[in-house]
Amino acid sequence: MSVALFFAASLLSFLLGYLRYTYNYWTMLGVRQRRTHFLYGNVFKLKSLHLSELLQETYDAFKGKVGVAGSYVYTRPIAVVTDLELAKHILIKDFNKFVDRRAYNNHKEDPLSAHLFNLQGEQWRQLRMKLTPAFSSGKLKHMFGSVVDVAKQLELTLQKQLDKEGAVLELHDLLGRYTTDVIGKCAFGLDCHSLQNPRAEFRVVGRQLFQADRHASVRWQLFKLTYGEFFKRLGLRLIPKSHTDFIMRVVRETVASRESRAGQDGRRNDFIDLLLDLKNPQEGGKGLSVEQLAAQVFVFFVAGFETSSSNMSFALYELAKQPRVQQKLRSEILRVLSKHEALTYEAMLDMTYLDQVVYETLRKYPALASLTRIATEEYTLPGGDSHITLDRGTVVHIPVRAIHYDPEIYAEPQEFRPERFEAQAWQQRHPLAFLGFGVGPRNCIGSRFGLMQVKLGLIGLLRQFQFRLPGSGERPAELAIAKTEIILMPIDGVWLRVERLERLPGV
């Protein structure tokens, strides 16, 4: 045998032994696990399934048998939680042992990655404490008028599109332009004009951020996320430099403009104003740098426009499928507007059925496949799984979609039923039966803002327009979900037949 052949055989033998040992990690720990693929662990089927569907397979296979099941993303073992009480311990009761989530953060080479969603440990705690007041009800009321203005522009733009292109329209892109303009106005204090111009700079950058990996395998996206530390040591960046330069330029210009005009034209109380309050040290503390400010504005932009536009698109699709539900919601909107004589913050909060429609949409179409947490120390599972101890550094996945589609929690989960979120029905379920915004100290800090822009957009559209599924042969009636995206979003847009309603006085 030649030296080269002997070396190759030895290397192959070592690799096989390593993989055999690696893929028995959960078995050796006393945890039941799924059968693995030779190289991909349990992510091989991501060609045909969305990540949320893959996690649901694990949940369905082990739910009711064990509280946690073993799975693998490549060679990295992950624990998939199948019991809501265990999820409650991890997300709330024992949160101090699961503070961190799986995320990539490289503030030197990738400064925009150092945002609240990605930060770990004490860095996260300090920033979360500083940013929480920016999303209070009082602060949202200050932004309410700005969102209403953009929602009115959305109505006008849809009418123009209807007049120009006909009755069957693609709405996901339009709603993405709406949420881009909302975020631009509230986060950057800028008029982006995406509704008037689909090629506006903010809209182009936003689309590119979500399409950068559109043609890449989702398994490659997961690889980058799973082995983020490896990429960090190599000094590689995950956010394209051109996008970083754009965000940094806009933030620096906005900060300079606001600081130069301080006291001249009053505060706008938008997100950038609230962040500027944190820029300068207070009470002996350390202020945020411009790079840190830019990172927070960036995540507000990215997290806010695509998830909200998809949520609105999914809602309109479901309402088009169920005219009765759509009419019930429209009747509530018109009744409440008549009662309050205007679209006010209080009027929006008075629309309880609108709440139910939005939450049922989030149940059926959650943005994230799972909530991830990392054990910061060894953790012995409570209850019947007390013989199992998770190692420090173990990545835990709480499968959001699987829980939302559990028929023992939500009867006939494929059906769209807003009444599931009536107060009494909600109270009868486990507190972790809905995870659309996460729960516990690390829940979505911007959830109320996201709800506000979604609700105001839907109010404006439903009081002026009626939505139906396209006729036979016009467009596919079924909605296709992008398998290659980490978040849940339609791959070919959302096509609906739109009809203008006769305008009522004062509406």
C-alpha cells in the first residue's frame, strides 16, 4: 500500500469514527434522538422542507414521550424541547441559565451584527435595560401619527396600482414598501418614499438583505449560523460591506443633523431621538457609540419591515379565503372608527377582533421556526427528565411552529380561526402555547411597535378595499412558502383580487 493510500484510508477511518462518536452524543447522554444523515446530521431534508417543518417532525415524533429530544445541525447537537413546562423553565423560571441565544456577533469586522438580538450575557442585559423605555406605550403614541401618515399613503398607492394594473395584484412587495417607509420614518427619521418609488434606496437595500442568500442553500445559511465562531476567528463578515456602509452613512448623517439642530425644531421622539439619549454618558455610565447606535437601528429596520409585511400579507390571504371573517373584521373597524370619530391610538386598541386576527396569523405563520437558547452552565432537567443533564454550551431549540400546530393545543391547527384568541380561550391554554413574540426576559422588545404598524396598515386597507382569491387560471390559489429562508415568508408573493369599496362619509 502506498503512503498516500495509507494516509487516505487512515483519514477516512478517523472521520468515520469521529462521526459515529459525534452522532451518538445524545444516546450516550440518555436522550432519545433522531436518525442522522452521514454528513448533514438532521438537516438533510432542508431541500424540501422549511426549517420549521423539520423541527416539527422531531416534535411530533417525540412529544408526549420525552421532554427533550436529540437532533443535530451538521455535527452540532441540539436539544429540541417537546414539553411546554420545560420550555417555561428554560425561557422564564431558569432564564439566568439560558440568557444567550444562538447568534453571530462580530463587532469589529461586522459592526452591525452587534445588535440587541445577537448580544450575549451582560452586554445584552445592559443594552436591553437601556432600550426598553424606547418601546413604552407613551413612546409608541408619539410615533402613532407618523405610522398613520404612511398608512394613508399605502391606501393611495394601492388605488393607483389598482387603476394602472387591474384587479389582481401582488401585495407582499407593496406591503414591504409600506413597512420600509414606516421603519425609515420612525427609526431613521427619514422619508424613504418607497411607496411612490419601488426602487427607492432603502427598499432596494432591504430587499437585498433578505435576498443575499436566496439562491444559496439554506443548509449553507445554517452552517454559517451554527459555526459562527469559526467565521469570527477568520474575520469574515455576514452582513455585506456595502449594506454596512449604507446604514453607517445614513445613521452618521442623521445623528449629525439632529445634534446640530438640537433645540431648534423640537424633538421628534422617533427611534433615532430615543437612541441619541443613550449616546452620551448618563450618571457616570458609558454612552453608546455611533456604531452601536447603527447596529440597533439596523436590527429595528431588518426585524421590522420583512416580518411585518409578511404578517400583513398572510393576514390578507387568510381573510381573502374567508370572506365572512373579513367582513366581520371590516365591520368592527368601521364601527370603532365611527365611535371614536377618528383613527386614534385608543381606537386602534379598541379593535379586539383585529387583535385576534393578527395573533391567529402569527400562530399560523410565525416568523421564526424556533426560539433558541444556550445553556450557560450544566443544567439538570426538572421533573421526569431529572436523569438528564445538559452540558454547558448546549443549544436548545423550542419549536414555535410545531407548538402552534399541535392539535392537542389548537384543534384543527390548519384552519384559520381568530376566535382562538378570545380572552377566555387564551386563558384556558398553557401560557407558552403562543410564542409569536417569544416569552420571558428575552421576548421581542419591538412587538408592540410591530403590532401597531401591522394593525394600522390593515385598518387602512380593509376600510377601503375588499380582498378575494384570484379566479381560476389568474394566479395560484395556494400560498408557497420560501424553503430557503430562515424566516417564514412567501416565495412568489401574495396575489389577490382587490376591489374598491364605496367610500363611507368620514372614513
